[in-house]
Amino acid sequence: MKKTFITKDILLICFSAFFADMGYQGVTALFPLFLVIQLHQPVFVYGIITALSFGIGSFFAYLGGKLGDRIDKKTIAIMGNIFIPLMSLSALTHILWLSGILFILGWWARYFRSPARRALLVNVSDPNYRSNVFGLLHALDIGGGMISIAIALLLVIVFHFSISLIILLSAIPLLISTLLLILVKRNKNYITVAKEKVKASVQKEKRNNVLFIALLVSATFYGFSFYNLGFPILTAALSHNYNYVLGILTYGIYLGVSAISGYVLGAQNLTPIRALWSLGYVPSALASLLIGLSILFHYTTFAFYIFIAGLGLGMGAVETYEPTATSQLVRSTNLSSGMGWLSVSRSIGQFLSNLIMGLLFSFSQFYSYFYAFAAALMATLILMIADLTHKE
């Protein structure tokens, strides 16, 4: 009988992620519509807000990772999670600077807790099932986001709730998320279970260091390509006469494909680095290019959603295999810091990406998506070369 990789602590952490995304993913989908359509702000303003969220968020990811190793992973994860509901307050005010600050602070809190939460998950899981665990995390993570989008669509279409009220209600699942993290048990077994069974040879240590550096550089370039999904949401809504429903549906399709692909790919016996660039970065690059071409040549809405699904496929692989690869390449004593550096690398790229996307989007949507394609292609080439030249 095949051994199950699922334990009570793994379920608590993964369902904490489920409820967290049920909260803030809805805010992520609705906030650009609130900002651009209700507050009548240019798209570039949204680009600045998301750039600040990701850019300075990299500092909080680094800080959270360091503190996770030095203090306690569970404590740091809870501390960050508690403040994510600030995002839920962002649409209570029509004052641009206050709304933007609340949204940004919530994102910073999310960055602060993510490395410690990932490291916490590694510590309570069997190394032989690491990709399964991160695939499950991503599936529940994004599954919560899908439910959030479904609820938002229901409340908008059937009950005619305002966007502001829907964003406020997102605080409820976020509070449940924190409660589940509190229930994770702290004991010696779970602190030490992920330590390496055999000390790595000097040669393997050097190889791991090279691959981890290549991973961080690639993650940075992938971050350059990884625009906030608010841009495709706006593309769908603005191209159909400010249709909220089509904009929200865009995010739902992206999240759905991402959740399924993360879970399915995580269950496969794949080499993390190889799977990351071939199944993560490559589909992301092609999808961005095709979205740009769909705008340029006026493809059908159905084709646009197919390309959005391609983005979801790439993200599912990336969110599964980036942390899996990190857990294999970084020593267990520095695991939270390693996860922090991974978040830093991605968010540095996202800082500039959202500024550039916001600027290019204002002039030409095609140029913005072509830029994202080029950056993801660069990420692919860097990691592919490192992978092929540093085989075991």
C-alpha cells in the first residue's frame, strides 16, 4: 500500500493557504476594477501600487525568511498572516492614497509570512514527497482563490453587491487562515524532520550552490515577466465595454488551471529544475506572447481565455517546483532564508515588471505583453543552460 504524504500539520498549513487565498485573491481581482473604473484612475497608477507592493515586499520577504530561521517559523508565519486583512479595508475609502496604502500593507504582510510558511511546510513533510506537498499547497492555495472569484461573480451578478463590500467581506476567510496556522503543533520532531539524512559531498554542495544562484537569477527574470493578473483582467473588461464579469472570469480561469496543473504536476516524478523551466517558464512566455497577439490581431474572446489558461499552467508549475527545488538545494538550517531569497528574487522582478507593464499598457497593450514574453524567455534560457551544464 502506498504511503500517504498527508499529515494533520500539512493539512492545517495547506488549508490555511486555502482560506488566505479565498480572502486576498478576491481583493486582487477586484481592486484594479475598483481603482480604474470606480475611482477613475489611469492604469499606470495601478502599476505603481502593485510595483510598490512587490518591490518593497521583497524586503519583507527577506526579513521574514531570516526571522523564520532565527526565531521560529510558525510565529513569523502567524505574525504576517494577521495583517493581510488590511487589504480587505482598501475599498472602504475613496481616497486614493489611503486605499493604496492599505492594499500595499496587506501585500507586505503576505510577503513577510510566505518564506516562513513554506519552510514550515518543508519541516513537517517527508522529503520523498516534497513536490506532492507543494503541489497540494498550490492546489488548495489557488482553489481558495477560485472559490473567492466564484463568490465575487455570484455577489455581483445575482445579489448586486458593490465591489467595496465584497472586498471587505474577504477579511472573514483571512481570519480563519490565521486560526489554522495557530493550530499547527510545535514539537521537536517537526523542527528536525527535514534535516538531511546524509551530509552532502563537497562536489554536490558546489553544484547545489550554482544551481540555486541560477534559480534566483531566473526567478528574478521570471518576476520581470510576471505582471499582476490585474492587467489581463483590465484587458478583458476594457475591451468589452467595462464588463466586470468578463474581467473577473479571466482571473477565475487562470486560477483554476493553475490549481489543477500544480496538483497534477506535483504528483509526477519530475526533476524540479527541469520541470521548472520546461513546464513553468516556457508556457508562461508563450502565453504572454499569444495574449499580446490576440489583442493585436483581434482574436476571439475564447482564444484569449485559452492563452490565459496557458499562463495558469505555467504558474502552477512555477509555484510547485520553485520551492521544491529550493528545499533540495538549500541546507535545512538556512531553509527559511532560502525561501526568503526566492521571494526576494521574484518580487524584485515584479517591482519593475508592474511599473513597465503599467507604462507600456497605457500606450500599447501588445507591447506590454511582448515585454513579458521576452523576460520569461530570458528566465528560461538562464535556468536551462545551468541545468544542462550542471547535471549530477
